[in-house]
Amino acid sequence: MSKRFDVIGLSTALLTCTTILLAQQPVVRTADPITRGLQLTDFPRTIKVADNVYTYEDFHAGPEKFTTTNMFVVTDAGVLVADGQGSVPETKGLVEAIRKVTPKPITTVVIASDHGDHTAGNASFPAGVHYLIHPTSKAILERSAKAFALRGSGGGRGSGGGRGNADAWDLPADAELVADKKTMHMGAEEIQILFLGRAHTGGDLAVYLPRQKILFLSEIYLNRVFPAMRSAYPSEWLKALDRAEAMKPDLYIAGHGFTETGAVSQEEIRAYHKAMEAVIAEATRLYKSGVPVDVAIKEANWGEYASWTLASSQGPIAIRKIYEELSGQLK
Ligand SMILES: [Zn+2]
């Protein structure tokens, strides 16, 4: 199968100096910016996905380049942001990108993933913004804040590989808890905050925009990134994906990996779902054959998914987590 390298899915139509529109051209299906035909200097970038909905993509820390992707929604009553970046300067970049799009203030931040690569920059959001978070994620953030305080200083906080500049951000005490579903209105816009089940962190939230039929899935959906399971609930994650796909949105937005056009995103969430199933099936095969976990890590055959971003670092972690679940140790 030849993969087309041409034009990368970006139109040259510039809305502002930094906002781009996705065109309908074929794109290389990968999380790797260079393979996709982009330059590292193309990031961070803002993408307009609907009249008042945008994504913001900046690079995750670490040697392998792939994006951490946020969504923001501009309404008459202010801006809602779903997830931040992994450090104070990076989330400052997000805040500044929003300012280039609209003079409306950021009023609301949904913590869809509690991991550090999505929260460690939250001190850059304006003081007084209203946070929404799942109770499990709130407990996780409070635990990690406590551990951070005990350690004193240095080192990154958060469990998802933030860049280490925690800058003393603590979840405000008045953060609103969403355990299951909350429908909110900002101006004329209806916004649904949804818990689709435990997936990548256990407190995973999704943000659904019913008017535009856009579903931001944060780390429930990693676009062409190997299933990252360090804090995951593998079989429940599959069910969360089932629930997401049953909603049949026009556009799925991943927490890592590129923003796609609607039709491509529908194919890619299927591809991600299949990757999850394949990884779980391979680990389960090894487990049922009685292969010890350390040997399984070496013997696992990931097939086509071995080429996905983070496969070499996340493969062993997935084996351990799936073994944990199969042996009944995962609560
Ligand atoms: Zn992440």
C-alpha cells in the first residue's frame, strides 16, 4: 500500500497568523509529525474544527515527538478549555493562542485527564477559572500534591510525564465534581461533560458538543499512539471506547496525536480500538500460555502496532498492566 505524502491535510487558508484549517486531502496516518510531512517548527499550532471550536497541539515532552492536544470552545459567556499542556510555559502558549482567537475570557477548564502532561501547566490558566473534574482524578491530584509537598521541591509532579515545572498549582477547593454526566450551558452553547467509564487514568472525562457533534476524548483516545496503560483499566477502557463510538459524533478529538477531519477521525478511533483489542489479546495469549511477565515483555509480538509512537516504551507497561488485570490484582 502506498502512503501518500502529499500535502499533509493542511490548507493554506490562514484565519489568523496561527490558526489553520484542516482540508480533506489524504494524510499519512501517524502520530509522528515528520512522517506526516510536518516540520517541528509548525508547532504549537491552533486548528479550527468548527465555527467556534478549536484544538491546540503542542509536543509532549520526551525523545519521541507527538502532540498533546487540547480543545477549546468559544461561547458568548466565555471560553471552555478541555485539558492543558504539561508545563507552565506550554499552557501559557495555549492561553495566548486562545487570546489570538477571541477576546472572551477563559472561564472554565475541564480536567479530562489528570496526568501531569495535561495538568502540570494549569497555573497558567487565569485565577478564578472554574474547574470540572472526576472525583477519582481529584483524589489522584490531591495525592500527588501531597507527595510533592513531602518531597519538598524539584522533579516533576503528576504521573503522566509532565516537564517538571509544577509551579505549585493545586486544584482549587471549589472544583466541581462530575462523577457521571453534567450538561451545562455557556451562552447559547450546550456542553456535556461525560464519564464513559474507567479508561486511561480511571477518572477520564470526555467533552461532547451536541450542536457540532464533536467529542473530545482526551486520553481515552490516543491517535496512532501505542495504548499507554501505566494507570489504565484495560478491559474497561474498551467499554469506554464502545460508549464513545455509540454516540456517533461527526468528529472525535484525541488527547494525544493529531487532530483529524471528521471522516478520518471516525476511521482512526476504530483503528485505535482495534489496537487496544490487539494489545490486550497478545498479552492475554502470553498470560494464558503461562509465560512469566518478564519473558512476555520480550516475546510480545505487536504486529503492525510495533511501529506506533511509544510502542517500545509502552509495550512492556501494557503487558504488566494486562497481567495485573488478568490475575485479579487490578482493583
Ligand atoms: Zn497524556
